[in-house]
Amino acid sequence: MNIRKLALLAMAATALSSTPLLSQEASRTPTLEEYTLGSPKMLRRTSLRSLSWLGNDYIYIDSTRLVIGTPSAQSKVTTLLTQDELLSILGEATKGKGAKFFSPFAVVGGSRELLSITFGQKHHLVDPRAKKLVASYERDTKEEQAFLFSPRADHAAVVKGHNLFVLSPDGSSHQLTTDGSPTIVYGQTVHQNEFGINGGLFWSPDGGQLAFYRMDQSMIAPYPLVHTDVRKATEEKLYYPMAGMPSHHVTLGVYDLASGKTVYIKTGEPKEKYLTNISWAPDGKTIYIAELNRDQNHMDLKAYDPKTGDYIKTLFSETNSKYIEPQWPMRFIPGRDREFVWQTRRDGYTHLYHYNVDGKLLGQITRGAWEVTDFLGFADGGKTLVYTSTQLSPIDRVVASVSLDGRKTKLLTPQEGWHVARLSRDGKYLLDTYESLKNPTEQRLVSVSTGKQLAKLYQSKDPEAGFINPEITFGKIKAADGVTDLYYRLLKPTNFDPSKKYPTIVYVYNGPHAQLVQNRFHAGCLGWDLYMATQGYVVFTVDGRGSAHRGADFEQVIHRHLGKNEMADQMKGVDFLKSLPYVDANRIGVAGWSYGGFMTTNLMLTYPEVFKVGVAGGAVTDWARYEVMYGERYMDSPQDNPEGYKETNLSLRAKDLKGRLMMIHGTIDPTVVWQHTQLFVEACVKAGTYPDYMIYPEHRHNVMGVDRVHLNYTMARYFFDHL
């Protein structure tokens, strides 16, 4: 699991602000338990559960029933299927007594009309309109590692006991591999979830062929994770390639259901490279792979014959003097099987491009100093594209449409805030889930052709409306380069008195693929930030250069020198804080997790005269001990950049620790292995400096679930005691 996906668990002028929502009953602030994600007492926003498209109708769970609505109809939603009916269909009727909610599901199949429901020991396929069971597949809860239905939902691929099988509705099973093991991995995520990879099974559009990853990691020495939750500790072997060390070898296999044969794509030498963005041609006769060299500065989009595995041609290449990071597969245009949309940052910002399968660029579709963050699909039979972007501002997400030639654009969700949308199968409608600083959650039905809201499906109430809440503001400051705008969020203490001076905490991440300042409810804050504001602290976060969704130049300033420019920008944030009359400049602390833990420790060592207290969770302290894909992308290899790695090895600077620093780590962290902070503590012992330390046994890269309340209070108490 990569560093960026876990980090979030953890503009001079005000552009927007939220004022405390005080009712006559408001008499107290929420407790830490009420603010904390994972706590049973958490104050939760409500929304329509599992709001999805079923074909071109929308569905969601309403208690024990699944309801359906038709966008073009004016009538209210109707019951599609009840939980009792579902359990009767599944043959599980006696187990459904007392169910509070309809079973969780995923919409699957090429027509998006079937429900995949895992219940008990089986994977079920259900046709909810016909109220019938289409297929059931046995589920091995101990051995199953991956499962995926085919597009026609007439077969399924499963990885169990490290080997790959194809299952048929008649109950038969065909075993594709026999050599699977912890070091020979089939059908699962490879390359540590980097490059947008979140699975290892790829059905062809007609379901007649199955492509799958095979990862050989036998050349990687296993890294021991030690479990202590049994009488005698046990070892879990983690195959974790570190920067500069041998990396795993990945190949792509293709199984043909008709012939029963498996071939491997001949991607050739060198074996240490990254195979990403697997794409099938609409007719299934070609498979495409974006192949990235280990240096991650050159990418070739290649075509192969899935019947023979033979190389056909290279459509085009992309290069960058620093790094390239392909993250999205080809999206073929409906009705134009030889044309596709490619999402890339080749002009410095992530945009959409129109290509044909000969590799000819037919045109750039979107352009500007903003980024496309998500491609939602096609409308008008492929003449129009629908996407999510930052084109309103970096802290907002809006949905827009654009013609294939790029000439006609339309903003479909013009409201400032954060829009997460799903496009109907026919491309005519959006299900838009919207939130902003002042709006908890709103779910709407929107027309793609007109951009008009057709219906408000749901409006959440503010779960904290009856409490005293901190005031949150957005603003902008200049980066250390004196030119670039940086966005910040600022939480003032509840019952704020402008004549007082308050202790202040800088909550930091500032690494790639993460953006903390968001125009969402609570400005993207999690519970700890809010709680600390209720306890009399100013809490400040600025997304400095290196963070996400601001273009290549903004991010790549960190290349080969992680922390350097990021700290310079954080110090501009400190300068801004010191300009505020209510900030106590003698009582500034810093906290962060993962990359933010690295930044916290680095700031404490570099600016001891500024930061008196710090809490660093899951911190990288030596990038030579971080995983190869992420580490070498941003730092190159230790062999190529020895000075950069030396400068960022915080253990070498343990003697510079002067303030109070608490380090926190999960003992089975597979992302930033526990060794990082242990070695830092060892260096502090030798240097005669004194960090504090807290571990969370049997927790991985973050502390999740009910134990997160303990983590949040541990962090809070440290600032109570020392800042």
C-alpha cells in the first residue's frame, strides 16, 4: 500500500469562511470520540447509501430495501428489491432475520445491470429487475486473494492459495497456474500499488480472454514483520524492494477461454521495468501496455498480440528529464474502435488527448493551467467527454464536459466545492455528490446536455449543528519562490478572542499525490485538527510545492532533494502565522503522518528555534529504506544520487534535535517499515538527544478503528503537556 493513499488519514486573504453554527441548544464542543473516524460515537454525516447506476436508472439502499429511480420520470423512487426477497433468491432466507440494511453490492456486467453480492461463503450474481439468481461461486475466505467477474458475468477469475483459476457457472473450475507462492504472485496488484494499479486481473471486453499479472519477487530478500498478538511471536514475510536494490520481475499472461491456452506477452528485457495501464482493444485482438523503464523517465505505449504474445508496435513514447508516472489506461471512443483518449501530464498539466491506434495524435482535448483528476466517460455516442477537474480552483473539484475536438466545453457543476460524480451508462445524466466548507453532503441528479439540476436526491444535515465548532478559513500565501500561490486552511480556537495569543500547530504532509486543503466539509480536516481547535489551539495547514494537482513544475521541484523546497514553503506559512496578532510565535508545534512524519521530523531538526513540539507518525527517516518505485521516482537511486539520500537521512542529524518530538509507529507497518523510526531513536541515543516514542502493536501504516481515539488523544496530550 503506497504512502500517498494513507497519508490523508492522518488563500494573505480569506476567500471563503465558515462561521460557527450556533443554535440555541449549542452548549459544548464535540468530544474527541465524536470527532474521530472509526469511533462508535463519531458524529457522522448521512447520505444515500450505495448510490449507483443500474444501467440508466439510479439505485440506492433505503434501510432494508433497494430502491430505484428513473432520471426522465417525475415519479418518486420505487422498491426494486427487499432484503427478504434477496435472501430468498440467495437461498439464505433463514439468515436474514433482523437485518437492518440491504446487503452491500457492486454493479457489474457489461450492461451494468447485475449485482455482485458476497454473502456467507459465496459470491452471487443477481438480476434485481428479474429478481433471480444468475450465478453463485464458492468463496474460500481463508485462501482467496482476488476475485473478478467477467464483463458478461458468465465466468469469474479467482486467485486462491496463490494460484489462478477461472470458474464457470456450472460449478467447474479450470486451474491456470500451479507454481503460485508468496514469491510468485498471480492476478494481484504489482509494483506496490504504484502507477494507478489497483488489481491484477483484466478481462477482455467480450469476456473471452483473461489477462493477468505474474510477479516474480524471489530475488527480493523477505523483510520480517513480527506479530506479537500470539503467545510466541510469528513472522510475516514482506517482499519489499528498497530503493537501489533488486526489484521484482513482472510479466503479463493471457488465458483464452475458447482454446484453453495461456500465453505470456513477450515484453522482453530488461526485466526490471514497470508494466502499467493494461488496456484491451474493443475487439479483443490487441492488448496494450504502458512500459516504463526503472529510471521512470521514459514510457513506451506498446501493442501486443494476445494470441501469440508477440510485439506488434510502439504507438508513442513519452519522456521527462525528471520522471514520468502513467496512471490511466486507454479509453476507446464508442463507435470508433481505432481511436482512444489518453490522459497524461505531457504538457505540464494532466489533460486528455485524442489518439488513434497508429499512434497519431489527433488533437489535445483539454488544456490550461489546471488538471483533469478523473475521466468519467463518454456522452453523445462518443462525441463528448465528461471529466472532473481543478479548473475552477486547485481546492475545488468540478465536473465538466468537452467535445472531442476540444472546442466546446460546459461546466456541469459550477458550484464552488467538491463534486464526486458518476456518469450513467448512456452518458445522459450525472449522480453528483457535492460538499463544501459550509455544506455537509448534497446528492443531486444533473443533466449532461444542459448542466441543469434535475432533482435534489438528498441533503445531509450538519451533524455538529448543535455544537460549538471552530471557525475555518481558506486563504493564499506566496511560496518561497515569491511567485507561486499556495493554499492554506486555518482553524481558529472555539470561543476565539482576538486579543489573546494562542499556541499554534502546523499540520503538514506536503508530499506528492496528497492535497490536504480542500473545499470540502471541514475543509478536508479530520477529527484531530478540529478537536485541537476546540482545546484552544490555532491549527494551520498549507499545501506547499510538491503536493498534488498543481502540475508538473509545482510537484517536480522536490526531485532528488525531498524536503528542501517543501520546508521552505512551510516556513513561509510560519511567517504568515507570525504576522497574525493572535498567534503565539513562541509556541508553535508541528505534526504529520507518513510523508508528513518525515516533514515533521525534518522541520524539528532544521528549525529548532521555531518548532518547540512535534508529533511524527509513520515517518520516513531514510529514503534509502523506502520502496523502490516511489523512492526512485522522486529521488533517483541511492547510487545515482548519494548526496541527496545523505541530505534526507534524518538519522544523520539526530544531534540537532532540541525540542520535544514524539515519534509514533505501527509495529507491522508495510509501507514505512518500523525500522525507520527505530534507527532514528538509536541515532538519538548515540547523539545524546531525547525523542519520545509510542508504538501501536498490530497496526499497519496508520492506526485505524476504535484505537484511533487513543492515537488522537496521545497526540493531543503531547501538545497539552509540552506546547
